[in-house]
Amino acid sequence: MLEIAVLCLIKLSILAFIHSLTNIHWHRQLVTALGVLILLWAISAELAIGFLCGLPAPWNYISKTCFGRRQTFWRYFAAMNIITDVAQILTIMWIVAYLQTPRKRRMTLCMVFGVRTL
């Protein structure tokens, strides 16, 4: 559960930085929408992982009763993690392209945030 919370906070802190880079209303709306998507993903993942095995023992991972659901959950979690990372990277690259700074500085910013794809 902490992994999900940490990933959410990392993604939101990057979005907060990107939000502060631009004054263009459309860019800020896009960053806000992406932040809401990340929050919804994190909340749904926290709820899913918290009650994955069902009652009366919701955190009994030793039993094989919730094995299939665990695989399904981690596929969902990984897919949404990839989708939100790609969306963040594309948003960053798009916003950086509009910054009024020298081209070298824009390329450096793109490379710094683009390393996340590796």
C-alpha cells in the first residue's frame, strides 16, 4: 500500500513542478486533469489492494483464495502506471516545447524527464 502512495506522490510532485513552469491556461488544465487521473488511479489501487482477498481476512495473502485477483490487480496497476507515466512524459515534452528559453535548455529539460522512459 505504501508503494502506491509513494508512486502517487512522486507523480503529483512532478506535475506540481510542471504546473509552475507554464502560465498557459490550457497547459494548466491538462496538468490538473492528469493529476486527477493519477489520484483516481491511486485511490482505486489503494482500495483494491486493501480489500483484495475479501472478508473476513482481507490481508491474508498466504492463502490461495485471492491469487487470481492479485494477478489481475497487478496487471491493472502496471498498465495504469505505464499509461500515466507516458502521459506525464508527453505532457512535459509538450509544455517544454512552448517555454521561451534557449533551445539547449529545453532539450536538457526534455532529456531529464525523458530518462524516465528507460
